[in-house]
Amino acid sequence: MSDQDLEQENRALRARVAELEERLAALAPPSAPARASALELGQLLRLLLDHLDLIVWAVDASGTFTFHDGKGIDALGIERGAFLGQNLHVMYGAEGTSGVRIALAGTPAHDIQSGHGMYWENWYIPVRGEHGAVKHVVGLSLNVTETTRTREELDTKLALIERQQEVIQNLETPIIQVWDHVITLPMVGVVDSHRAARVTEDLLAAVSRLQARFAILDLTGVDVVDTGTASHMLNILGAVRLLGAEGIITGIRPNVAQTMVSLGLDLSRVITLATLRDGLSFAIRSLGDKPRARTRA
């Protein structure tokens, strides 16, 4: 055998040795750090499954459970893994499996569903095979029953508060039709800018809707009048007059009258009477005498 042949054979042997070394390396057990990392990951997953109110599950392309574990299952009163081999679509129907169907189509999904008397927040993750088709859906279901029920209770209380506020507002501005074409608005308490705007809006709507000819603003329940309150009342009466109705103020208390005088308010063009009864009598007489009541000069 020539030297050239020997060299060629040595090269072939070295290549074969290198190939065998690569195969042995592939078959060798993982290094200590790799084993530790895998162990920590497994421990971490077990800790999550055993201490959080969640369920980790997986189904194949047909919807059959292939994994089912987690502390959240304990609240259902069943064993972990009890759903293995069962079909999710059969168990929960089309409405309860919309997120799974979306994930099986290739898109991650998220929703909140009720089931087994509880509420669950669900995440659906599609898992694709070698050729890109979805082979499994991995799901995470978190028990949010307490949070959801607390939110529902809060929504119920807020709705009740809104209804109570509406009732209070209606009581604050009780517009009453006391006679044909005559309405009255008893004022109680303090009239601020917000309330004055609401009173004006409601009163003008009532004047237009009921074709009122007289609107009686009764101040029997008003103890204190400042410049702002008096200005608001005069603006209300001015707006009523623009709709062709006449505004009447009744029930002014002595201290309120003194305050109005000291503030220098001009009530010369406003009809003022002692009581609500006097105002109603005046309006009824005016309706019988003429189509429109005269404004005092």
C-alpha cells in the first residue's frame, strides 16, 4: 500500500471518529446546569398549579382534554385530571367554547365565562405542529368569581344610587299642574347655579308641553335668599315670559322680603302674592277674564 493510500485511509478514519463523537455527545445525559434548570421549571409549574386558583388544561384538535390540572379544580369538587379524555365541545356547547374554536382557528383568545356556578377568566393559546396546523390549544382558567360578584354588586348599588338621585332631583323640582294652563313649582332650600339650570329647563319644558299661561314660583320653603338665588329666580321668570306665559312669585317670607329689598332687586314687573292659594286664585280669575294675564307695570 502506497503512502497516498495510507493517508487517504487515515482521513476516512478520522472523519468516522468525529462522527461517532458527535453521536455520543447527542446521546449523553444533560449537564448539571441543564438538569437544574429543567428541575426548577418543573417545580415552578407545580407550585403555580398547587397554590393559585387556576386551571391549566389542553385539548387536541377535536376538543378532547389531554391535560387538566391546577388548584382551581379543587373548588369544583372534582379530582384533578377528571376531564381527561372528555370532549370540551360536548361538555360546554357552542356558547361556552367560542374561545377554544377561535384558538383552534389559529388566533389566541381571551374571555370570561361562567361555569359550574363560578366565573372564570380564560386565555386560549393555539399550539401548532410541524406543518403549521393547530394541533392543540393550551388554556389557562383563573377563578374570578369573587371579583366578578363584587363588581356586579357594585354596579347594582351604583344603579340604585342613580335612581335615588333621579328621585331626589324630581323632588327638588316638583312641577305640578294645579289647573288648566296653570302650573306651580314649590321651591325648597337653596337655589344654586346647577339647580337653577335644571329648574329652568324642567319648567320651560312643562310650560311648552302643557301650554301653560301661568307659572307660579312658590317660595314658602325658602328661608334664605342671597344675590345669586334672587338672580336665578328672576332669570327663570324671564325665560317663562319669553314663552308667552306669566310668572308669579308667592309665599315670600318677611326675612326674605327684607333681603330682597336690601339687595335692591327690581320686582316691579313681577306679580308677587302672599300665598300659593292667592296665586292660584289670581291665575284662575285671569284666565276667565282674558286670554292673557296683564303684567304689572
